[in-house]
Amino acid sequence: MHIEGGISTKLASALVNDQETLVWVTDQGTFRVADMARAEGISGNFETIDAVLADGEAMASWHRWSQKVLSGGLEPVNPSRWLAPVPRPSKIVCVGLNYRPHVKESGQALPTHPVLFNKFLTSVCGTGDTVRPPADTTQLDYEAELVIVMGRRAKNVSEAHALDYVFGYCNGNDISARDLQFRSGQWLLGKACDGFGPMGPYLVTADEIPDPNNLDIRGFRNDQLVQHSNTREMIFSCRELISYISRYMTLEPGDVIFTGTPEGVIQGQPPEEQRWLTAGETLAVEIEGLGRLTNVIGAPEG
């Protein structure tokens, strides 16, 4: 929800005193949402994003809580680690080949239906985390993506109402091991490795993103811009994706959808120019209004 005074709703999951905590990120500091609720005398469980998503009306009076922060009535907290905004999604649905220029650089045919694959809970990590690839991959790649966070159960929803089921949006990076991805006819192995689904640093609630298909998206490799597009270049819009996926599987609150990446990935470069990611490199994703997600590639596991 948009807060009076121009302060936006940036909700993050973080470790505070070694406990997972839902926090509100502002220019004045970072505040525990549960503390804000208690200060306003609002009952309910606001300790984690899971608790808030389980209660569809939990944030109904959110706009009033900000007054305690603006008046200096609450003490900010200092998280020791940033988690993914939704640390435990029950489903991570990913979309491949969803930007026309990316399809062209990949040398594949334009899809007539969304190309879907999935990641797992062990793929999830947050901003600042180190991604350690499997020891036997030599073709590690990045993919800057917009991520949809569902807020309501969605089954067979229409395109016209699909965005009504969204809680918010965040940055994502669909880390991909290309040699593992194309080892067989299924992409799963190269997409769902541990740590291959960074998200963050926070999510912005859906009411502040009136059109998710008109957002500037950028991907960086060692601070060099390598991907730059706009989400309007998607083949299948956010509305279409939610509606399509919900025909076949029920989307639950907290489920996330990686909506695809634009052009500029390593795989799309001529073979003689491909320099795959190596340990020590830094990746970042910036989407308009959603902050900056940053991760470091670590030494291979094993």
C-alpha cells in the first residue's frame, strides 16, 4: 500500500536477533512490522511474511501504521542478513523464452504458449547471499527477471482479474547452468540447483505497481550493464501468465512466478565471445521501483 507522504511499501524478510522477521524498509530506517502493529493496537500475527499472507486482511489498515514511524515513535532495527522476501514459497514457477529479443538470441522458435519450468525451495536465497554452483558445471549464466508474488489463492482466474491476486513484485535472478540445462530434453537440472533463485532485496506491494508490464529492467555483471529492456517486451504479460498457470495448478499466497529474462545473457552471445560466470563475480538486478538485488558467485560446491 502507498503510504501518505510519499513513502512506499517495501516489505522484506530479514534476520533480526537471529530470528526471521518481516520488516518495512524506509529512508528513515528499517522497522519491524509486528512492532508497528502493536504500537497501533492491531491484533494479529505480523512476525513473518507467511503470517501476513495467511491473513488476507492483515494489511488492511497498513496506511495508519506509518504514522508511528514518521513521528519517531519506533526504534529501527539492524538486520544481520536479508532473506528472500518470501523465504518459503510452496511453488516457484518459472517462464522461459518470454522476451522476443531473448528468443531470437537463443536461436529458438517463438513460443505459442508459455514455456514453464520450476525451481525448488532450496533454490531460494536473498540479496547478499553467495551462489555456489555444482562442481561439474562450466557454463554458469545470469537472467534478470521480474518476480510476481501471489497474495490470494488463484484457480482458473481470468486475465482481466489476474492482477487482483498479486501481493507484490520483486527482483529475481534465474541463475542457469547451461551445460546442465541442455544435458537432456528437460531444463530442470540446470535451473533448480541450490541457490539458483535469488530474490529481493524486498517486495513492493501490487497497488504501487499499476502496470507490471511497463517497468525498466537491468542486469549487471561486475557493475557492467549486460541486460537492459522493459517488461512490456514480454511475449506473455503478467496477466496472461497468472491466468494460464492457474488453469493447471492452484497458485497459493506466497507462490512466486519468475516471468522470464530479456536479451543479453551469456548463452545468447556468439560462442567465441561467451565468458561464463566464475567464482568472485558479482551479479545485480534492478527493476524500476524494486531496488537492487545483488549476489556473488562463490566457489563450486563439492
